[in-house]
Amino acid sequence: MTGGLKVYYVPWKPFLMQNTLPTFYGTLPIIRTILIREKISLVHGHQAFSTLCHEALMHACTMGYKVIFTDHSLYGFADAGSIHMNKVLQFTLADVSQAICVSHTSKENTVLRSGLPPEKVFVIPNAVDTAMFKPASERIRSDEIVIVVISRLVYRKGADLLVEVIPEVCHLYPNVRFVVGGDGPKRVRSVRIGEMREKHSLQERAEMLGAVPHAKVLPDDMVVLARPDPMDMVQAIEKAISMLPKIDPQGMHLRMKKLYSWHDVAKRTEIVYDRALRCSNQNLLERLSSYLTTDPE
């Protein structure tokens, strides 16, 4: 691929949320071959629910490589899925050199779930490509307010809340129109939104784009936060709509360009890589000891 990027496709069939069945050691021959053939120095895994990530980190640690893990999401502590996932995370991350989270809240969540020492976890936010998203040179003169929702349609991203939020906001503001873009393993969410459109006769005011091509924390005047509750989200949207007349799209774009840059993300990630590569190698007893002391309780 462009930029010298090489991609290997592991011949394992995904079965749920683009994940493969855990094999523990089934992927070892493939991962070992790739690491040796490409003369890898450091292994960087992403996403807590990726079984391939966990197995790659485990095999890389066994082979003596430095490993880094990036967690992109927040997970709970009480439901069955989170309890099991947190135990897997504690085992997998017991031997990592460094870890990265995309926000300070994410770091706190990951440290509590995995038992990682906070000094091994770095915060590097995601960025946006401001060259791909630019405001119009002239503001469109229209009374219509378009609310765009771009997200994977999964439960933990609040897809279910849209079914209650959209009718309420459309009732409060006759000039509001929603555009929902995104797909996901739980496509049933979009079916529920479709049923909502039929029930409330919002076919013309709630547009479903489906999957869109891939082409967080902001200052207080650029973001309105809400609890995962439909009424609280409606109130947050009301507040955001009241802020619209005061917003300068071009000025906001220039601020975003400075705040979240992929070049900055790359530099900060490189610092974490350098720290990981300078970590001392652990002997077998030290590694076994880290596995035995990962439970934060």
C-alpha cells in the first residue's frame, strides 16, 4: 500500500463484531512468521475486543518483542461481557511495555480494568484530517438545521438512544433534520430507526446513509456533553442549537486544525515507541510474577 505500508490478511474467519474465535496458540505460526520475515522491532495492538490483538501481543511477548496496546473505548465493570473482557485484559496487558489511551477518562477506565500501573499508560487523542472536511466559503442561508450523526451502529455508542432522541427533537424544532451515517455488526439498530421514522412520519426528516467511506475532547465552547439518557441528550441538542448563531465555522475549523493533527499524534506515538524499546527485558520469573500480580483487587 502507499507510504510503505504492508498488510497481511490472516486466514481466520470472523464470526462476531469482525472478531475471530480465540485460538490461543493457533495463530502462533502465522504471527511468528510475519514477525521474523519483516524483522519487526515492536508490536502494537489495538482494541480490547480483538482476539487477534490479544494473541499477537501474547505471542510477541513470548518471543521477546516489545509490545504496546492502545485502548480506544470505555467498558463497564458489572455486566457479564465486561467482567470477562476485563479478566482477559488483565492477563494480556500484564506483560506489555507501554499502553496508549485516547483520553484521560479512557486511561482511568483502562487502568482500573486492567490493573496497569498509571505511569505505563499514555494519553494520545485521535485526530481528524482537516484537509478532508472544510466549511463552505459562504454560510448557507437557510432556516433548516441539519444534525449529522456519524457512528458505528452499536449499543455502546448509543445507537439505541437515537430512536427516542430524534422524534423529541423533531417535535421541538420543526426546522431540524437528522442525517445518520454509519453501519456496524448490529445493523438491527438502523432497522429500529427505520421503524421510528415510520411511526412518527419522519421519513423526510431522518435520513439514513448507511455505511460511509472512511476518508475528543474539545474546548467548552465547541462541544456540549450529555449523559446517556434521551432527555439529557435532547436538552444538550437544544443548547447546541442555541449556540449556532454565534459559531464561526471557519474559525472553528482553524482551531480544530491546530488541536488535533495526525502529525502530532505520530510524534507522540513515536515517543511511546522509544520508551517501550528502552524497557529492560524481563526474565521468565519476572514475567510470571507480573501475571500473578495483575488483579487490582
